[in-house]
Amino acid sequence: MRLFISSMFAETTSTPSATKRFAAEEFVSRVTATILNAGYVFPQTFNAMSDQKKRIIVLGATGNQGGAVVRALKAYPEFKIVAVTRDTNSSAAKRFVADGVDVVSANMDDMKSLMDAFEGAYGVFSVQNFYLPGVGFQGEMQQGKFVAFAAKQCHVKHLVYSSVASADIGEKWGIDHFHSKFEIEEYIRGLNIPHSIVRPAAFFDSRLDKNLKPTGTTVVGITKPETKMQYVAVEDIGFFAALMFAEGPEKWNGKILELAGDNLDGIQVTKDFSEHLQRPLQYKALPGWLVRLFIGKDIKNMADFFEAEGYKVNIDELKKLHPGLMDHKTWLKKYFPVEPVAASSCNIL
């Protein structure tokens, strides 16, 4: 079945942009026929769920966004949280179990495993990682569409998908990890399934990566010092996704919510880090040719977009929904550890 599906995705790569997006009905009919031929029986009704907590399936639960959604959902006692992982015996899975979270095994490249995991679910949180080995543009689209299709067939009442801010400009600017997410959005809209979309800006939390944190004296970025970028805390992505589930498709069906908590240029980012770490830091912008050569064309194109247009999230409106929305300084105090100074640093924003 995977080869069959992959071939359908491959067919779209050489077609004009106007026909590049799948017709949802055709995709569903072809995949349905394949699964039925393999002997899978779609779930029909879930009346047994009426007297139970609503089950929310969280994909990517061991990652940044999925983990944040799991934590945020704990504020809502009406939900039963189910974390999806490939390996239910992993240390991460065992920590979930110890914390009262159910764990099920599924693979976003395996349609049947997704349907098994989604059976009886009220909601599904969907997120994919473009940058994992073997994923990329085609792989992310396939995974995102598999999740949406499985949710549709299992009668999920609310699908919440995490995309990216300004996803719709991906094709124009040649930013593949934006474009792939917009293709998934379009597919979800075509399925006519109750859904909501969060579109986060850049993550504050990316600076926690050992290759990205300013452990020395320099903060390195891909944009000019004076170019502003919008950022959001992963914790706040979890807050808004959980809010959408709690308030339901009655309020959020078909809606897109772009997310950011601060709007900073490289100079201000560096100043905030200097104050937090109590040592002087310098901001250095990598030249475009170096970004393209060593990080990739996709990131270079994204940097060009930031210089020319940038995210346009309405942060003030978000604060009306979430007064606790974190800015950069608040996030630093809560999440960024103050560690001994390293001898040198060469990090990428």
C-alpha cells in the first residue's frame, strides 16, 4: 500500500501548480479501495464513547509541539489524552504512562496503524516534521494527508493541524517546508472534515538545541541584525491547540490561527540573551551564500522572505485569547538555563 500511495504523490510533482493539489475525493476513493482490498474494516459507530471522556489523539507526542499539546490538555478533565509513538516500550512512552497518559503505537507512513489508533477518538492533533531523515517535501505531504484521511474515515469530530505562519507563500518563495504544509491544509479543507489550523511562527525553543544555543559569545542568525522576526513559545502552541479542542468545532471549524508572542530583530534577541545570561554577546548574520551552501536553499529562501515580508501575526489579538502569551524575555526566564560559558560558539538562528 505504501508504494501505491507514494506513486500517487509522485504523480503530482511534475504537474503545473494549478493541478498540483490532490482532489480530495479522488485520493480518498483510491486509498479506500486499496485498504478495503487489504481486508481492513472501517469503524462505523462509537456510541460507547458517549459516557466516557473524549479521547484526543496526539501525534508527535514525544516532540516539541506534540509534547506541549499533551501538557496543555491536562488542564481539561473532560479529555482522555492518548499519545502516539512508534515504540510503546521507549523511555518516552513509559514516562507518558507514568504520568497517566495512554500510549498507542502508530506510524504516520502506515495508514492502517493510524486508523487503528484513531478508532473511537473525538479529536486528533496532527503535526509532521519535514526535517526528519527520509521525510522532506513529499514525505511530509504524505504523512499529513494520511493522518487527515484516517481521521475522516474514523469519524473524528475535530482535527487540529499544526502548519506554519504564512504557509500560503511557500510556493511563491520556494520554501518547501512551508509549501508542503499548505498542501496539507488544502487537502484537509477538501475533505470536509471538522478541522482547525494553528500556524506557528519561529520557535523560541529552537535555541535550546545544542547547535543553536548561544553558549559562547556570539548569537548567529540568517537575517540582518535589524530585520524583525516573529517568534512563539512551543508551550503556547500547546495552549491554543488545547483551547481549540476544548471550545470545539462549533467555534473553531475551518478557522486558521497564526501564532506568535514577540516580534524581534537580531539586535534585540542578542540583548535579551545578554541580560539573561549576564554576559556580553554579539549578533552576527551569516551571508546568504553561506546559508545556501551549508544549511540549504530552503532556509536561504526563507531568510529572503523574512527580509522582504516576514510573518504578520497579530500578537495583540492573540493576547486577548491568551493573556499569558509569552514574549522572549518571559520564555528565557522560564526555559533557558544559565550555564557556564563555553570557549567559543558558532550557532545558527
